[in-house]
Amino acid sequence: MTGPSATSAIDRFASHVAGSRFEALSAEEIDKAKTFLLDTIGVGIAGSSGASIDTLRTVVSSWGAGDEATVWVTGERLPAQLAAIVNSYQIHCLEFDCVHEGAVVHPMATVISAMMAHAERRSAAGRPVDGRTFLTALCAGVDVATLVGVAATGPLRFFRPATAGGLGAAAALARIEAMDASGVTNVMGAAYSQTSGTMQAHAEGSTLLGLQIGFNARAALGALDLAAAGLRAPHDIIDGQYGYLRIIEGDQFDLAPALAALDGPSQIVELAHKPFPSGRLTHGVVDALQSFMADTGVGADAIARVHCRVPPLVYRLVGRPDKPEPEANYAKLCLRFVAGTFLARGRVDVPDFASAEMRNDPEVHRQAAKVEMELDDNPDPNALDPQSFTITLTDGSTRAMTLDHVFGHPARPLSAAQNAEKFRRCAGYGRAPLDEAAIQALIAAVATIEEADDVAGLVPLTLAHRET
């Protein structure tokens, strides 16, 4: 463990958030913020048909009545904290939301769901959040969520997208409220006091994995209310005696690179797309197979074996065995199953995980049996790449390749056209598909969001049955 003292760490983060200004954002930062906002809304729409979503909406609706914020697509009106739980889950449940690879954090699910719920309740109170404020707060929140993750040098002990994501959401809400550094610290401290997120849900493929992101979005909204009421939260929450990095990350951290990055571009430019709706760590093998088969014209039946040599993070989190009748979350986080899906169907998309029939397809499991995994010697427990693959054909010939970056990484991003195509596809996968007018309206609204007087206007555009 190295780095500055706890006081300077939290003060640096809080000062960064409080001092963030729209005018300081570069054209690239604004463009990326819009890109990943559209992406997040799209996967949230698709997630309205995710596993156990009907049960979740019913249960969460029983926790309290209110009319502050909206569940995307289906339109239930709930207290802001409860709407944030459901919308966070919808964003993450398909494993299709963007990720910061260096941090191993999906920041947008927690940050956006909390921000939009708060924007709705402010709008109803006659205090709308304008587009420039929203983009500024979004970038600040992503910075906090991801750089807390970047500071961690050990393997994941808790589910970082939920834990670090909650701190980012708290920071974004404090920035919306134009709080000074002391206020930001108070909101983040109150959020940290509610932090949760176990990796056991990841290991078992439990529905609670994505729901933990929602719990931390709810916590951020509650933290804002507590701070606004004047309740003092703990201060030294980053690397204090019982701070986040010591407790959540097991005292394995180095703050110096993270704090230095606060002086550079927003971490929003470092987000990676997910081109496939599965754990990001499964994408390398699909990328390799897709490239190999496109280049050679070789079909799946000519492939006898796929040998994957991967970093510890990949091996540990998605190296699980393929098994009969997997639950959706387990299948999405199983590299062998995801590779088998691509070999069997030539794609990896939302419908491939949506039903037991699709997940039990004997051909998928037959192809998955071809995949072998080997742990490489990468010393970084949080590294996703490089990854190496050797494909052996039935005639005994082999083809080796190494991916320095997996498709979707900032060095190999989706194009604007591919991002829009993914959004359109997601809009068709929701509980009730959006029509073309709604799709066009959302794309246009996000493209010009900095001009919006009230960003809460985005929410009605997600509804499958809008009033016209």
C-alpha cells in the first residue's frame, strides 16, 4: 500500500467533483458522455425483459408508494430510491453495460440510474436539471467510481461495480446540487456507510448480482438526502483506518496513479463498450473466433479445439465449467458457454440467454466442450488483456493469435454507427419494443442533451406506450 493520507485523498476527490465545470470538458469527453449515455439507456430498455424482472418490480413496488420517478419502459411510478433500484438492475442484468477495464467497474448503471431518478424528483419540484449540469455531474461521478477502482491493486473481494459505483453515484448527485467539497465529502461518506456488494453472487450467477448495483444507487440517493438535512457522515472514507480501500479492497491499493489521473481527461473517455451481452471477460474468445472465422471462412465444425491463455482476472471470474441447464447469469459469466454460443449460432446476443430452451441447446454445450483455458503469468490481478488463443482445426492445423485489446476497448471502440445499431437492437429487446419514432426521439435527445433545460424529459421517451 502506498499513497497520500486519507484526508488528502478524500479532499482531492471531493475538490475535483465540486470544482468540475462543463466549460472544462473537451469535445471528446462530451462526445463519449453522450455515446455511453445512449448505450446505457439502450441496455436499460433491453433489460426490462431480463431475468426475474417482473418479480423484482412487484417486490420493490411493495416497499413503498410514491410518485417521484419512473421505471424505464414499463412506466411504474415509485419513490426515487426504488425506481433507481429497478432501473439499475435493468441496465446491468443483461451484462451489456459499458465497463472501465482498468478499474473493473461498470460505472454507468449505478451513476445514471441515481442521476435520472434525482432529475425526475427535482423536475417535479420545479428545479429541473439542465443538460450541461447533467453531463458535468456524469463525468465527475464516473471519475470517482472508476478511479477508486483504479487505486485497487489486489483482486476483487467485493463486487466493485456496486461498491465503487455507489461512491460515483453519490459524487454525481452532490455535483448536481452544486455542493462544495465539504458537502461532496458528506454525501460520499453517507453512501460509503451503506456500501454493499458480494462477489458470491457473481460466483453463483445469482440475480442479486445486478440488484446490488441498485442497492448502491438507492444508497446514493439516501445519502444525498441525509447530507442535505445536515447529518454529518464519516470523513476519511477512502483510505482511513476503516475506509473503502482498507476494508473493501483489503488494504491492497496505490492511490498515486488515481489521484494523478484527476488532473487529466475524464475517465469517461476510457470506458469500453460491450459488443456482446455477456461478462466482459468472455468477450476475448468471441472476438478471436469471430476474426478467425471471418478471415478464413472456416466454419465451427472444422474447429476441433480452442485453447485460451488468459490473465488471472479472466481465469478466476469466467473460467467456471459449462454445466447443464445454467441460469441466465451463470451462462453469461461462463467463457465456455459464451464461446459455445458463438460457435453454435455465429452470434452472441440477448435472445441467446433469454430462455431455458436457448441455454439448454445441446449444440451450444457440444461446442463449449471444445474450449480449454490456461492461466497466464500476468502479474496484474485486475488485467483483462492481453489474451492469447490457439485454434486447432480437425485437420490438425493450428492458428495462434494474441489480442492486445478486446473489441470494444477504447483502442478498438465501436464506431458511432455500431453504437447506434446496438441501441436500436436493444430498443427492440425490451418488454415492449420501442417504435421507430421513439428510437429516433431518444437518439436525437441524447445527441443534443447539453441544450436540454430538463433532462428528466429523457425518461418518458423510454416508455413503450407513450402519450402522443
